[in-house]
Amino acid sequence: MKIKGAIFDMDGTLLNSMQYWNTVGIDYLERMGIDFEDTEENCVLHVGIIGFTEYCNKKYGLNKTYEEVSSAMHDIIAERYKTVVELKPGALEMLEKFKQNGVKMCIATATEQKEAILVLTRLGIIDYFTEVLTTTIVGKDKNSPLIYEVALKNLGTSKDETYVFEDAYYAINTAHKSGFKVIGIEDKNTVVPTEEIVPLCDYFLYEKDNYNTSFLD
């Protein structure tokens, strides 16, 4: 195979979970008993947890810290990981194909490690990966290439034979600018339109493709 190493994002790439990140702000407000307006500012994918916290404190007088809101939201997401989040169709078959061909794989996610390990274990795929790296562990978000560089070192593969699998525009842009080969993954909850993401990718997998990576054979 052309590929020797694979660095996988988790949410929206391997897992059908971005829909829950899309609604976690609304879930949080409902649990707080707040009669809220359904606006873009309630969508964490659009404004981030910091922006959501600032908006709600001003709009609804919550007087909550970022840490308090973030902790509550991660509790909500953890519940989803324990119960309803599933793999995207074809993802397991792709992982097994890579394993059988000796491709080294690791996770590089913005999700907290405890939550990531929880869902990867429940779905029975944790053993495919040499490491579960997070932006918290490396100390930089995916606007920095650090997590990909750390993952590459962990895999011990060459950069020209290692591919980054991502769904989010900003992360794909970071990996692309840093010289990584990128395979973009379509996800209907991605904020940036697909047509803006495709040009940054070496290959792009649409949902209909079901992770057909025969182009790497």
C-alpha cells in the first residue's frame, strides 16, 4: 500500500458524533431549565464553548465560567459516547484493511482522552490505535500542527507515507499547510461547505464512498 501510517481525527471522521456536538448547547440550556431562543449562538460548532458561554451569560444571565459550562457539556457528550454514538458506515472495514496491511494508526482528537478512550473501547476499535492523542495532552489546538507532528513521531512512519484523516476545514487546512497528505472526510454537520474543503485534500471521501480507500493500494 502507498500508506504506512494513518492519523485519525475522531468526531466526524470515524464517529457519527458531530450531530451531538451540534446540539450540545441546546441540550445544556434545556438541562438548565432555560427558555431559550434557537440561534446560531447556541451551536457550539459555530461559536465554540467560549463564545457560547459569553453569549448565554449576556443573553440569559447565567453567570457561568467557561470551565463550568465546558465540564457540563463534556458530561453530556460523555453520555452520548456511552450510549448512542456509532461508527460511520465503512469505517470499521477500513481500519481492519489497514491493520491487515500493517498500517500503523493513531488518534488525534480535540476530545478529552478519557471520553475518547471510553467511546473507542465501547465500539471495539481501541486496539487498532497505538495511541490516543488529544489537543489537551499536546497543549495546542488544531490550528497548530503540533498534534500531527507528535502523532507522526509516535507512529514512526515517514511523513510522505502518512496520511491525516480529518473532516473539519480548519484542521485540514493546518495539516495541509504543514506538508501532510490529507484525506478529507465528508460530514453533514461540518460548518464549512464541502466544496471549500476538497481543494485542500489529496483525496476526499464522500459519505457514499463508505471509506473505499482503494486509491491507496
